[in-house]
Amino acid sequence: MFPFVRYSRYLSRFKTPHFPRSQHSTLPFSTTTEDYNKPSRPDPPPIRVALTESAGRGVFSTRKIGAGDLIHTAKPILAHPSLSTINTVCYFCLKKLTSTEFHGKGVAFCSQECKEKAKVFYEVETKADWLAFDDYCRNKGLKYPLLVKRLACMVISGAASAESLDILQPSNLSHEMVLEMEEGYGLLKSGFAMANISDEQMAFLTKEWYNSVLARIRINAFRIELAVGSYEDLLSSAAACIEAEAAVGNAVYMLPSLYNHDCDPNAHIVWIDNADAQLKALCDVEADLHYS
């Protein structure tokens, strides 16, 4: 099979290469090979994850894929709006809001469905006062601690495992970076404690867990830049997206994080109107029938 040893994000934003771990995740991810608005049941995506000869873990094609074809879509494991857009996008899927939003406590959702899905973290999150934590992130220009907070709320609610991200490769953290994380960890834990979350519920929330999750999010999170409209309009809208600061938040995915990366990509990732990622082939990709 032909490896997707490289890919690009929309507007050519890249991540640092990462390599495999031996662990396996039980957290599911969603993929399709068709437009996800269609009611028909999709075929399996034409890919598999395997080891490359030189770049560790990678994604391989199982059949020929044509240039421009949709390889698969993926829903995020975690997503959080930027603090600057928190009042203008859906608090769950990051879709830009219209006049039909469904309000929560200080935030809004694009639909009743998103409001219901947000219960996996929202009911826990709204028990605490996060003003100090948000100010810490805002003043230091930090975005990834917000994703750690969201995962912690999911773990406390029982919707996710504390080990959900262990399959993803972590970044290397310097001693100085670890020291900088201490303030965020303290604010996160005190927020839960002041909301009367029990010590038993917070047993997973150690400094080591916080640092480990943040290290994985730092190298695997995607900056979500919406390009509202059809895929064919993406190139023409690129300049407008840059000028309009189209980034609405950040998200972490399972399968897209397993792709390797290069400055000469054969696939790229785009977001049309929410945090659902679409992986598209940039050129024809051949399958190797002798691969086993």
C-alpha cells in the first residue's frame, strides 16, 4: 500500500513529525468516505495505520485514491473555542453562530443537538468558576490548557478515560516548560475543589497527568480555521480567511494525528463549517498490492 507519509493543513500549517507508541486507545473516532450530511451508510475509509520503514507510524492507502478525493472525515476527541471567539462560535462544534443559537451559561450552541452532546463536559464545567483559569490562559497567550480542562471535565463526568490520549505521541518538555505548567495545574485543580468535586473524582488529576496530557495536546492539536462554503471555494477563500483571522479554536483528533508530515504533502486537512475534519488527497495515490 502507498503510505500517506506527509500531509498539510489548510493554508499550509504543519506539525512536527512524531513516532509510534505501543499503546492502544479504546476511545472511538468517526470516519467516513462520503459527505457526512448524506444519510447512506459510508464505506470503510480506504486507509489503514501501519509502520513505515523510516518515519514510524503512518497511514497507508488500501486502494488507488484520486486527486481531490475525500479520504475520510474525523470528529474531534476534544475541541475548545479560542477565548477571543467564545461568544461567536458553538461551544461544542465551533461552528460560527447565527441568530438561532441555543444558549447555555455564558456560552451558546449552534443547535439543540450540540447542546445535548456537550453534556459530556458541560455539566461538570459549569459547577466551577473558571475566571482565574481563563485569565491565566488569556494573559499568557495559552490555548492548550483549555483542552486539558475540557478533558478533565469529561473524565470527571465519566464520558472519557483519563488515558484517552495515551496513544498519541507527546512532545518533549523542558524543565522550564514544566515549571510554567504548575500555575495552570494549580488553578485547574483548585477550580474543581472549590466546586466541591470530590477527591475520589479527582484522583486522576495529578501534576504528572496534567503535564502528560498537555505534552500530547501540544504536538497533536490542530488550529481550526473554518472555510465556510464548498471545497471548490477553498483556494479562492484562503486570502480572505487569513485577513479575517479564521481560526475559531483548537481540536485534537485520533486518526489525523497518526498521519506523518512533510513540506511536500500528498494530502491535506480542511474544515468547512465546524470542527469536523476532512482529509483530502492532493494528488493521485497508488495502492501497492504486494503490501501485507
